Amino acid sequence: MNSKDFYTLLKKELSKNQKGTYLLVLKLNKNKTIPVGKLGKQKFEKGIYFYVGSAKAGYAKRVLRYFGSIKKKKWHIDYLIEEAEPLGIFFMNNYSNEEIFAKEMEKLYEIPVKKFGSSDTKATSHLFYTKK
């Protein structure tokens, strides 16, 4: 299934009132230096990235943003997703504490950029990395 078909399927299936925490999975095919808003230029290695986020306005808006086109960069992830391939997204309905989830991810994966996506939480980052 290509990303356009995936986008169309998600648009049909997601209810606008579903809210919670999500895990976005991205693949970067080669090493890149990417400017990330106020964080400045950051080096990203080839590999798999996991981004922990929350969808307080509902999953539909967030998914349509990530699997559609981002017209105006608003969050740190917008800069990375422009260069990386979105592989999938996992939703955790009725689980709203993205900070706790991010802190658990810190125990499992590398943190490629401190403060990425975590300016409103006490987590070190909301972006995680593995070469595999």
C-alpha cells in the first residue's frame, strides 16, 4: 500500500473525536543534517525513528498532517518528517500521558536530539532512534 492509499484509508477510518497518545514510526534512508526550528541544525543518522506525541484535538488531524502534506512547520517533528518516510503510527486510546510513555522509551532507545518535541514536558526528548 502506498502512502497515498494509506492516507486515504486513515482519513476514512479515524474518528475526529479519538484522542490520546501516539507513536509515529519514521525511516531515514541516509544520514542528514536537518534544521529543526529553534533547535537549529541537527545531525540525524540513517535508521528508524520513533516519535511520541499526543493528539488532544483528535488523531484524524494529526495523521492527516503527517501522511498528507505539511504546509507550515509548527512542531519539531514537521522538520524531520519532511526528510524521512513515515512507516506507521500506533494509537493508544485513553492513554493521555505522553511524558510517561516518552520516559519509558528513553530506557529502550537512543535519544538523537535532546528537547525534540518535549518542550512542554519533563522528558529528555520525544524522539528516539535505532539503527535496526
